Amino acid sequence: MMEKLELPLFYVMVLPLNMFVFPSDVTYNRGVTDNHFACANIGSLPKNKIIKLFLNMDDLIIQCFFESKSELTSKEFLSVFTSGGLTPSLRIANSTYTSIFHFNLTLFSDRVYWLIDIPRENITQNTDLAAVDEWFVKITLQHGLNMYTTEGTLLDRLREPILHWQLGRPMSINEVRTLYPHVVDVKVTKCPCANDVAVFGFILNSTHDGVYVSLTASGLWDYNDLIWYNMTDLVYTLIEAELKELTLVDMVLTNHFLVILTSLGLYISGDLRYPSPGLIQLSRADFCGFERVDYVKGRLWYNERCYANKEIFEVDFVAITFERNKTLSESNTCFYSKEPFNDWVPCLTQYLKRNKSPHTTVLTFLVDAEHKTGVFLLRDQNSVTVSVNSLKRNRPYSKPKFPIFKFPVSFSSPVGMVFHPRSQFLYTYGNQVWMSSDGGNSFYLLADFHDDIIEYTFHSFYTSDITFLSKSGMVYLTKAGLRKYSKLGSISDAIYTLYYDHMGFIHKVTPDKFDAGTSIEAFGNSKGIFGAAPDMGFETPLAVQYITLTDMIFFAYVPNTQPVDTIYTKKFDTIHFGKVIQSDKIGTAYIKEILYHDSPEGFLSSVIAEVIQPFGLETLTESPCLASSLFIDEDTAPFYKLSLRSRPLGGASKFQKSDEEKTVVIPGYSSFLITEVTDDENALGVPTMLQRAPKNMTFQSDSWFLHNFGQKSGRTWKVYSRPCNYWFQHDSQSLSIQNYVDVGKSHSFKLKVLPNKRGSKTLGTPLLQVTVGNPNLLEVKTEGAFDYTDSYVKTVTVASRSLRRGSTSVALVIWDASTECYVTTVVQILKSSCSYLRSMHHIPSRIIPEEDWVHGIYTDKQGFNMIKTLPINYRPPSNMGIAIPLTDHFYHVDPSKPIPRNLFHKSKNSGKLKQCANVSTRAECKCTDAQKNSYSVAYSDCKEKVPRFKFPVTHYPISLEINTENGWVPIGMPYLVTVTEVNGRE
């Protein structure tokens, strides 16, 4: 009986030790398992095989089931694991926060799930509305062992600004269905800090009028989760009633504002952090001389950056471009603005225009948050260029920061430009895609689509995925910073767009349904939508030339009859770099380099490839000519004559028409692509290496071979993406990382790349490429080396040596990684600033006991009460007088009471509630004692009492200290203290 009880326990304890090699750090690209957890908030059921959790005002209560493809039920697994002392652990992390929570070990006989109850204050104490970095959650069986790891997200619904607004008149699903026949396109915009929060809208034809959008907080997984709104009346209240044919054109959700471009103008919401009762309020941006025909061709441009824990130097910019012929009175077709987006100014200043051709058009304007520059994509009659200009007072300076980059004439159809979110990687796209990693100073040609044009790009900051969608419906994938790309497939839907959620799942979005795939194997890639991997080969025969036993060259044949304008269809292209050539017979090779050349004649491109699996040779049955000796001599250039000699088998050894497009391989000599079989004994061939081509020589039957990489009876070779070839391990608990580097301080982190050695060589060059967004802000040093397991370890140390404030990204890219890898790039955001976890505090000259603060009475020796209880809904006076408060901060808020000194227009338009927004009583504000005593303006609504002094105050001693992660520190060098009045008084 003892043996039966111990055996299951012994098995469970041994299993994780055999499965997991790296318990201390997080390892990516290792694939997925059939067993996983299914978790949800208490009272909800798990959906879509991924975890979507939500944090509200109450505690976070989670229930988790264990799902497996075995016959055991969740209850049976729970019983076995719990009896062995194993319970799940929950890790919650975002770019600046990580914490581990453990499920209870207690086992109840009737329970089929694990349960955990986490008080909200154990995760966050903040309740104000703000841009909040959505958390990633990871549930594993036993902390420290990557066992049955299941990932998901946790969204703070209480703090997410747009979720507290009613975007228009609510609509029923039946009303929405009536719009489907009128929809010609769809648009999606997502919150920069919480990509699961998205706004989805319809673009309509002229048969229907209106702006219709929906809002989701859980990613576009379930169409039924959408909340639909009709914004039509909100728009018409701001324009002339007789204007018709209103529809959505484009939209952008920034950290704090919603910007909507319609066919009848551009509209901006108020600050989403300060909701008001009723519908969302919009304002209209006026562009003189622009009409509906211009707005429908307009486009919004935005550099997506998450500004959680916002710094003073962090601000959102949005630009709008119009597609129109300029006149003398309408010389600007590009405008931009910074939040709150009240003032829109031309992208090209008068000084910039003097240096540009009068025919110059701004295709895109973006603000580089790291370099503090404006980046222009420009086009004139003769060229396409990128100009980078420093910003001074938020306006582009007339002199470029870098020399203007001019693209080659082959980049003939530019469309736009985009920064990959939270990084310095800049992409321009159109009929080609170019990448810059230095802020627009230089560019690298990533892809050439020739006659096709990339119209849109889609990004995941978490997985570094970048998807290009072309005019023909083809979809391509690259990774941020990676100099290779692959084809995902095509989409046949007439109306659709693509969208990445916070976890990096790609979704196909159509007017009436969403599709993110149905298989758990689709985690971290796009197979769920596009199915089988597409063949990236092209229609031409290949000639094979061996260099060594493990290295070979594939030459692509271009017939001399090929039309000049289609020669590119017979050549290797940039898409083939890093891919695998696969033979229909047997064999694979990894493409390491692409070459372009004019000779040998007939071969204009080739690839150098590393043999992973040897390629199969033709047999005597397939090619009877192999039984004969082969005589080779020159013929009319560029051809050589191949003749059979010593033919055995009674003449059965002969050339066949099916031998055309096969490659004759002779060790030590040039190979020959057979282009024509002239008779049973003779054929013509093209040499791959003219200098090594034999002349007037005979080779015995066992010294020459045939490979078949032709297409005469259907192409016999294909090109696919290489399976993931590296594991990625680093000491952080998240792929999305942000660190603060205070002046005089430093920060270090380490990453390891582990080659997946199945059929690949270990490279001798460093495997990680480090790119620093703004190298002038912080001092970055790197050290890298291979260890005894052939793994490459990189240590990065960042130090702050100056008083400059700002942020920069440090990207580490596995440059040799396949696009099939879940992780190829890790981007760390480094801020030269004080951490939001650090705060400076004033040490009062006289300490007032806590119990006296509660009662509001503490008198000095003269009987003067040193505590002031603020009036209800108090706002300090402004420079215009005590009766006209202008500050946005309220104190001691009670929404049920009137607001004093609120008579003048300027006073009515200022003042924003935070903790007490959208509630009717002070009790509903749920102010804690800590918030009531806090001096932070974020909790001004709760602040009831302040220190009181006799007027005038002179010779008041100011003593400051800093509360850090390691305790209290007296303030001193090298800190430079600036004192400002938070309510705007001088």
C-alpha cells in the first residue's frame, strides 16, 4: 500500500527536474506544451486558451483549472499535484514591476480548481486614471520551474482612462448588423500602454452616414465583447448641419486622447484622464481650405510610446497629411500638434520651405521621442528623401541634424514611415521597405516588392513582430531590428485589417467577426490565421555548385529570352536571406548570403547555403544517362556540349527530355545546368563556374552525378522559413522592460543566446547586435563572450554621467535568428531620471503628531492652530485673484456639494476631478488615510488638511530627503532641486 502511494509522488517530483534546465532565468523560443492552465477572474470562465484577467476596485480573485490532452481530469491533476506539495504560482509583471503570488496548498474534496485571493493594494495602491502599463501574468506549477507555463495579461480597468467614457449613443448588435452592407473598410487603434484596450470602427460608403466605433478591454478575441457607440450626433453638433456623407477615415488612441479623422474634419477628445458625466466631448481642429474630398484622403501619423508614470519630457505628437495638389494659398498638406492637440501647425516651417523644392510633399512626419527630432519622409518630382531636424520649442529647426538621406530611384512608390513601438527602429515603406536604427541618419534595404506596394504596417512591441500588408493582399513578417523577413501568406477577405493584442497574438479583423486562429500552437506566431507555411520559391531552375561537403551555391537560371522587366522574378531576392531551400526528394540547406552578378552568363543571382540535410541524387531509374561516361567540351558560348560515352545497357543509357533543368555535378569542377537535350547522346549545359569548367575531358560514370532542382514537370524545390534556431534567456522577468538610471548611478543586465544545434554550425562571431537609440544620453558599455556550451553571453552596463533628462532604448537583436522565433529582439527603455518609486519629501520644521492630524487641531505656544482644514471643493486662488481659481487641482472634494468660486468662464473650464471623478459622494471616492495625508497632486481630491503658518512666512528652513527603494536618503549632491508651484501661482 505504501508503494502505491509513493509512486505517483516520486513521478511528479522527478518530472520537472528532467524537463527544465534553466530554473533561474526566463528562456524563450523553446516551444509550447499540450498541458496548460486555464484561468479567469472568479465568476468568469476561461476563454480562448489564454489568460485575460482584470483588476477592479475589489480584490483580485482568480480560479485556475489544469487542462491536458490526457484522460485525467482537472480535479485528478489537482489532487496529484497538491498531494505532492506542488501548487501554481502567479507572477505579475510589467515594464517596471514584478511580484510573485502563490496559490493556496489547501485541498478541498469538492474543488476542481486552484484559487487565489490577492488584495488590490498588494498589486498597486494607485486608483487615479492614468496611462498604465498592462501587466503580463505567468502561471507555472511551482515557482522557479518553468513547468506547464501559461501566460496572459492583467488589465487595471479601474485606472484605464478610455474605459470610463461613453463614446457616443450605445448601439445594439442588431443596429450594428444593419451597417455591414455599407462598410468598405475597418480601422483599429489601440492604447499604447495596454494593447488589449482597442477602438474598432467602420469606414462607410456614401450610401450611409455616420461614425460608428466600438470599444474592448480584452483584445479583439470575441466579437460579443465589443461595446458599440454611435458618435454621429457628437460630430454634427460641431459642424454645419447641411453637410452630409459623414464617415470615419482614421483614428489614433494616444496615452491620454482619442483623435478621430472623419470625412468632415478632425476631432479630438478631451483629456481621457478626467471623465465627466454623459457622453465624451469632442473639439474640432480647423484646417483652412480643406474639404471633404481632402479629408477622405487624409491620414494620421503617430509614434506609439507608452507614457506610464509620465515624465515632464514625455509628450505625444500626432500629425495629419493630406493628399492633394497644392496651390499658392494652400501650401501646406501636413500639420502636427502635441497634446492636448489644441493648436495644429504646418510641419514645414517657412525656413524649411526655403530649402525645399516648391513641389516637395510631406508624406509622413513623426516626432522621435528619443532624439527630440522631427523626421520627414519627403517626395518631389525627382526623389524620395528623409530629413531629420532637431526640435526647438517643439518646432523643427531649419538645418537638418543629419545629412538628408536620398533613396534610390527604385523606391518609386513611397507610402509612409513608422517607428516600431517603444524602440528606435524606423521603417519607410511602399514598393520597398527600408529600415533605420539610428534615427533616420542611414537606412538599410530590407525588402523590394517591385510591382506590389506595402500599404499598412502592424506591430507588437512585446514580440517585436512587424507585419507588412501589401496592396495585393500578401502579408509579410519581420522582427524589429532583424535584417530579414518572410512571407506569411495572403488574405482573401474583401474587407479586413490586422491587429496585435498585448501578448503579441495577431488577429484578422473583419466587419462581422475576428479570427486569431484556433490552435494553441499558434502562440507567438501567425500560423493560426495563415495556415501552412507558404513556399517563398520562384519559378526557375536552380544549378548546384558544391564548395565543400557542407557548403554549396545555388545559381538561379535566367534564360536569355526572358523579358527585361520580369528578370527580377527569376532572381533570388532579399526575402530568401536566412531561409531554407528544401528539395522535394530529400535535403535542406540554410541560405547564408545572397549574391548578384553578371557572370557566368545566364546566372544573375545566387545564394551561398549551409547544408543541413544532404540532398538526394538522381538514380539510374530517374536518369539512365548516369550509367555512361560523360564527355564535356566547349560549344557556342555560353553553352558547353555534354556527350555520353561508353553507353552500356544496350543503348538504354541515354539523355531524356526529363533531364533538362537538372544539374551535372562533378567534384572539383564546375557544375552544369542542362538547358537542352539535343538527342539521346548529347545535351547543352551552362557552367556555374566558368574558370573551373572542364574542356575536352571525359568523366567516368561513377564520377559525375545529377541533382534535380528544375521546374520542367513542376518545381522540385521550395523555400521556407528556417525553424527557430536560437533560445533566448535573460535575467529579467519580462520582455518589456523599463529601468531608471539616476545621475551618478548605473544599471546592468545580462542576456544569453543558446544555439539550437539541430543541423546548424556554431558561429564564431557575436550573436547579439546592440543598438542604442540615443547614445548621447547615457553611457552604454557591453561585454560579450561564448561559454563552454557555445552559448553567447552579453552583459550591458548603462551609466548616467550628466544632468540631462530623457529616455533612450537599448535593443539587443539576435541577428542570425529566424523570423519563426518567438523572441529575436529585446528592447529595454532606459530613463535618465528619478524612478517613480523614488519621491522627494519635505521635512517639516515642526513635527505634528498623527493623532492631532486626525482631529485637525495642534496649537503652538501662542495658541495658533498649525493645522488648516481645507474648505470643501477648495481651489487655490490664481494670479487673477482669489475669486478666479484656474488650477486643475481640487482639494477636499465632495461631489455632492457645490463648487465655490466657480462663477467665471475660465474657472468653469478649469479644474478636473481625479479620485472623485464620476462619483456622487465623498464616500464613493474611497480615499485612504495615506491618500488623505499625501502631498502628491494625484491625490489632491482626498487631501483634507494642510500645515498652517502665520503670514508672512520668512526664513523658513527647507530640509529634503528622498524615499528610495532602499530607504530614506538625505538629499545632497549631485541632485539639482527646482521648486515650482503646482497650482500655477507665482
